[in-house]
Amino acid sequence: DKAEQKKLVSEPSITADGKRVELAANIGTPDDMRGVLENGAEGIGLYRTEFLYMGRDSFPGEEEQFEAYRTVVEQMDGAPIVIRTLDIGGDKKLPYLDLPEELNPFLGFRALRLCLEKTDMFRTQLRALLRASHYGNLKIMFPMVATLEEFRAAKGLVEEEKKRLNAEGVSFDSQVSVGIMVEIPSTAVAAASFAKEVDFFSIGTNDLVQYTLAADRMSERVSHLYQPYHPAVLRLIKNVIDASHIEGKWTGMCGEMAGEETALPLLLGMGLDEFSMSATSILPARSLMRTLSVNDARALVERALVCGTADEVKELVYAETK
Ligand code: PEP
Ligand code: MG
């Protein structure tokens, strides 16, 4: 119950057989930090920076962004903070940014695709992030990566801004990690190639599920097809985790699935390193982790991967973990 869970607030996240995992929080603004600290998050797995850009009439400048990022980084006191670069477009619009009308905005000009064309805007954000990296354990993450070229181009801009900051004598973490969200099936399938070049993966199941099943995450009409537990989705997730481990990298998950009771044993069994969720899910997840064993979870995954349907997967998990 709630009171029992509250006692876990400063305990580590550990399974019944002693495996340590990281339970992190998703945030949208520095105001969300209160919930993060109250619920004992071990890191921030996703800071959605688009809110800094929304509800105003011009782009936030470098200084304003730097302050927002530094505030969060300093409050985490050395714990990891993954900050995602601008993920606008799709359902999220900016009044001061003229975007083309598209028939399928979720498959269109959004997120990193847009940042790689509007490079002045993107460089401003990268500089603010690099400067904030001096104050703690900040990691940079690109959303909606579909190809290796996109990652290389974005990473190239980071390297260029690092050189400029160096020349200007501005401090930043020269070892700052640069990773990607895995939320497009091409990237999940080709994870082995990406794993050689990125520092980490974070699986964005909210989008990965909609793209894998071709079921709009906003549409009521096809919500029955929006299936995080579809065996195809589970196989993609496992492929990403395995690919990262082969290269000595880590994989997190920052989609809604990472905080679901039914998903935890499956993700633990697949070897997920970091689970990032809304702050209020952290203590229930920590409490559940303490009842799970890695060996049982691995055996569960073996059986889940050969299920035919999402319902079979869920029934299997209920039957084995009750
Ligand atoms: C995701 O797609 O899973 C994700 C975390 O990003 P967002 O929900 O912001 O698209
Ligand atoms: Mg997404």
C-alpha cells in the first residue's frame, strides 16, 4: 500500500535476487522536479524540452534554455538527466514556426527532421545543453531518428558547437553522452548498426507502438490496435536491448509502457537498464521490482516472445506473476 511504498523513497531499486535497475522520471518543465524528488527518482530519463518552446510567440534564447536545463541538472545532484532535443510537429505546433500543412503530420516534417533543417534554432539548443552539462550528469538525446545519417548529422552539429565553445573558453562536459530515442521501427530493427555509434538508446514506445502497428496513438477508432504487448513490439524492444549490450551501451525506456505493472517483469527479463516513467509510478514500480527475480523474468520473456497475440502475452504475465 501507499504508506509501505513511501518507505522506499530513498531505497535503491533492486529485484528480489539483487539486480539493481534504474527507475527514472519523465518531466516536461523544471516545475515537475518537486514530484521527482518526492518520489525518489534515481534519474531523469526524459526531459521533454518542447514545453519551453510552447505557449509563447518566439523561440526561447540560449540563455533562457541554459537556465532551465541547469536548474534541473543541479537539483539532481549528480544523478543522470537525459534531455531530449526539440520534438515539435506531429500533434505539437508552435504559433511562430510556419510548418507545411501535411496530410500525415505524424509521418512528416517534425522533431529531428525539422531541427536538421532549422539548424540555427537547433544549434542554439545544443549550445544551451552543452553549457548546462558542466553542472551535472546531463545526456543529450535526439527524438524520431529514422536513419543513421540523421544521427550522424545531429552528432556532427554537437561536435561543431563543442569546438566553438572550446574556442570561446566556455566550460562544458567534453565527455557528454549523446544518444537517441528508438521510436521508429527502422531504428529498432537496425539497432545493431546504431549501437556502434550512439552512447545509449531510450525506447519511446508511445510512438514505436503506433508506427509498428500503423495505429494512430490519438485515434479512438483504432485504439484496439494500439498494442504495446503485441509480440512484434516485444521483439523489437528485445532487439534494441540486445544490440546495445553487445556494444557495451545501455538501453532505457521512456514511453508509458516503462511504468506499467504488466510490462515490468517483461522488460526486466529482457535486461532493460533504465525505466523512465511519470514520477507517481516510481514507488509502485520499486515495490514491484522487489518481488521479481531476473531468472523468472527471463523465462517469462522466452514464453512471451512466442505468443501469437497481445492478449496471450498479458494473460501469460498475469498467470505467472500473481
Ligand atoms: C514516446 O514516443 O514514447 C515518447 C516518450 O515520446 P512522446 O510521448 O513525447 O512522443
Ligand atoms: Mg515520441
